[in-house]
Amino acid sequence: MSGEIYDVVIVGGGPAGLTAAIYTGRRSLKTLVITQDIGGQLALTDSVENYPGFLSIGGLELSEKFKEQAEKSGAQIKFAQVTGLKKQNNEFIIQADAEEIKARTVILAFGLSPRTLDVPGEKELTGRGVTYCATCDGPLYRGKTVAVIGGGNSALDAGEYLSKLAQKVYMLHRRDEFRGEAVLIDHVKSAPNIEIIYNAQVTAVQGQKKVEGLSYKTTDGQEKEIKLDGIFVEIGHVAKSDWLKNIINLTDRREIKINQDCETNLPGVFSAGDISEITYKQAVISAGEGCKAALQAYRYLQGNKPLMPDWTPKKL
Ligand code: NDP
């Protein structure tokens, strides 16, 4: 471990983490973002139409803009996996791959990870026809037959995008109606090459070296099969925060508990975005939460003095 110490280490490079970096960088705090990728879930979204200021922009393109702005503000970015956090005297030690990094404050903003179906064949054929990212892998399925699993906005978004590339898209949902936005549901229902199969629970992924199909069970107990070239699993996300459980309070869904100012139970450690217990998991909200966490970290480093003479954050 070097003697170097950062004012702020931000874990995660999605909308929350990169917005936090823009704010801490602009306040001249020595800032390091440690992340495995840029954009997180946002980068996997084909077309973002609900981020103010952009009528429509690719998720990857928007993520790159966040990164550029964070770097222009003075933040450094390091690609690594964070697996540990501990407090030593008044500093925090962050385990990033094999390296230990020191920080005065930490902002946890590492988002959520894709949920898996947990059916036979899924794990074995991941990367060989089973995928969790339509934007990344969609172009590989031009002219092919694919299935999208799920009934939320991610599945609808993926279904619409894939219908422009694949010859045929099956959408399998375990309920009898989708739960996403009306406009996305309309797009999916009006695409001529999308076939919606409701009340279908996937039971297995089939294939030897690559995906050849899947089987599913209907609510009346019938087992059915479809022949496929690819399966896009879009069934929500889970919090991979077990590495924090001895030091940071988590909810029963393993999201990070925070107060309205993005403070965790451990003074000096803040959290923002989808990994925190906020209700609405949206890029614009994550960006706002990242800003809050950054200002609160700055305030902590100033000895918790009010940021502005006329503004003191309220405590509930
Ligand atoms: P959601 O949690 O909203 O939806 C997950 C879907 O997967 C549900 O339909 C759920 O079924 C289904 N599901 C969960 N587990 C299983 C399982 N084991 N087997 C089969 N189906 C399963 O997640 P999303 O990723 O769709 O969205 C997450 C957040 O991101 C949301 O807030 C969403 O609005 C947002 N988002 C917004 C976009 C946009 O605005 N364009 C694009 C993408 C995401 P059930 O309904 O039965 O629970």
C-alpha cells in the first residue's frame, strides 16, 4: 500500500458514481473512481429517452459523456474489482483487486448485478447464446431467432431493440401482463416479428455447445419448447454487497441503508444510486443521488460545517 491518500474513493462508474466524481473533482478533492466498467446498467440500454436534455441518446454514449466530464473535473478512473472496505484510524482502506487504496471518505455507488434464471443449462451456456445484455450482444443475432425473458422495462427495451435485428423475437413473461412503461409495451405489441408468450416460466436452457432452445412451463402445467439461437435474460437485478455486511448496514434485499443525505451507518462512508435503498432505480435519480453523496462527503471533509452560510442540511 502506498502512502498516497485520496480525499474520496468512489466505488462504481455508473450515473451515481460519475456524477459524484464530477462534483468532488470540481471541489478540488483528490478523487478516484474504482469501477469494472463505465456506465453500469445505463451503458447496456440501447436508447435512453428519459434523461433530461437528451430527446434520445444511446446509453453507452451518455455514459461516455459522464466519464469525460468526471475526468475533465479532475477525477481519476481505475478499472478494478473492489472486494473489501475497512476503517483504520481515521482512514478507509479499499481492497481493489490485489491493491489496497487509502481514502478519507468513500462513496459506494456500484449499482446492481443482473439476476439469473437459475435453471439447468443457463450457467453452462452463458456467453454461448445466453446473455444479459441486449445492447452488447444484440448485433450477433441479426436475422436469427431469439427470446427475451422478463416483463419489466429492461425486457421491453431489449425486445424492441432486438426486433430491429433478429428475424423473430419471442418475449416470455411469467405473468399475464407486462409491468413496464405503457409506451414501451405499445412498441413491443406493435412489432410484427415479436411473439409474446405470457404465463411462461422458463424451466431449462437447451443446447450442447451453444443455445439451441429453451423449455418453459405454462400456468396450467404444460411443458413447451422453442428452438432458438439466443436467450436474453432481462429479469431485474440483485445487490452484490455481501463484502460490506460486517461494516455497513444493509436492507434485507442487501441494498445499502442510507439517510436522506446519502450517509450510511459509518461516518465518512456514503452511498448513492441503485445499490442504495432508494425506491426508484432510474439514471436521472442516481445522478442526483451521486451529487448529494458528493456534497455530503465534501461537507464531512470540512468538519461537517454547513456548505453555504444559508443552507444547513435538515436532519429528520
Ligand atoms: P424489474 O424488476 O422492473 O422487472 C423484472 C421482471 O423480470 C419482472 O417482470 C419480473 O416478473 C421478472 N422476473 C424476475 N425474476 C424472474 C424469474 N426468476 N423468472 C422469470 N421472470 C422473472 O427489472 P428491470 O430490469 O426491467 O428494470 C429495473 C429498473 O430499471 C426499473 O425501475 C425500470 O423501470 C428501469 N429501467 C428503465 C428503462 C427505461 O426507462 N427505458 C429501461 C430499463 C430499465 P414479475 O413481474 O412477475 O415480478
